[in-house]
Amino acid sequence: MATTPKYNITVIGAPGVGKSALTLRLLYEEFVDDYEPTKLDSYSSTIDYQGSRVDVCITDTAGQEDYASIRDTYLRNGEGFLCVFSLTETESYHHVKDLYRQVKAAKNMEPPQLPFLLVGNKCDLESLRQIDRTEADSLAASLDVDYMETSAKTNHNVTEAFQQLIGLIAKSRPVQTIEEAKKKKRKKKSKFFCGLL
């Protein structure tokens, strides 16, 4: 019986950009406006991805990591990274490059091997927008990562962002051909039978 694929996602970004709101919108299909500031939460769930069910483990980070050792641990354990900034807050946008450097250092990888998606959240607040689309696209291109705009409030592109990151993780994993899988299975069987002789 085939096992359900599992994807470990880490949501990073400055405080107050909507990391928890995006995560809770994906998993529970509701918008939480008055969420208590996160310390570090993990959620496990099963979601649809390209017509199949997949397991996701989402680590929702605090945004202000006072302890470098804790930060490095969750960055090393993460498989794919949803890096969120607020389109209404320039400071959170300027925080992106530093987060990107931290992830690259912790994983010792670069895109496209490093699954990293840049997300501009709160696109529903158009009148308060401080970062325009062209500027964000330019930053994403300079980092060699994909970019999406989301709204946890209206559910715009929330599922799509997580699904795109799952796709990036899947692409980054070593490909095992059907023939290689059969060889591994045969080796296991032959070892088992040799033990009986």
C-alpha cells in the first residue's frame, strides 16, 4: 500500500504579516483577525494536492526569533519555506532578504533546489499598499524565487500559495524511477530469503 506523501512547510516572516492567518485559513477555512502573537506552533493536516491527498506539517514561526539556536533548528528541519511580508508594511518587506540569507545558510542550498516562495500578504488592503507588484516581482527575480500575492481575509491565493510550495518541494526531492523502486524491493526480498537458507 502506497504511503501518503508528507511535506514539511515552515512559514517565516516579520511579526504581524499574517503568517498565522494564512496557515489557519488553509487548514480551517476561516479568517482569524485577533490571533494572539505566535511563539512557535506546528500543525499537521491532510490536504488535497493535484487530485491526491497529502500530509502537511506546517511550522508557524514567531517572527521575532530571540534565540538563534531555536531559529536554526526550525530552519534546518523545514523542507519548504513560505516567506511572508505585508504589502502594507515596508519594514516587513525589507526583512525578506535577511530571512532568505538565514534559510540559505541553514539549508546550505539555493533555488531551485531550495523550495522558497515569497508571499505578499494583505492584498485586499489596496488603499494601504506600500509595496507595489513591480517592486516585489523585482525582488523575487533577484532572489531567483517565485512570488505570489495573497489575502488571508478574502482567501485570495491562500491554497494556491501552499500548493505551489508543495510543488517546489516535490521538484526538489530526488526522483526515484519505477525501475529503481523495483530494484530496491528485489534487494530487500533477496536479503530476506538469504537469511532463511
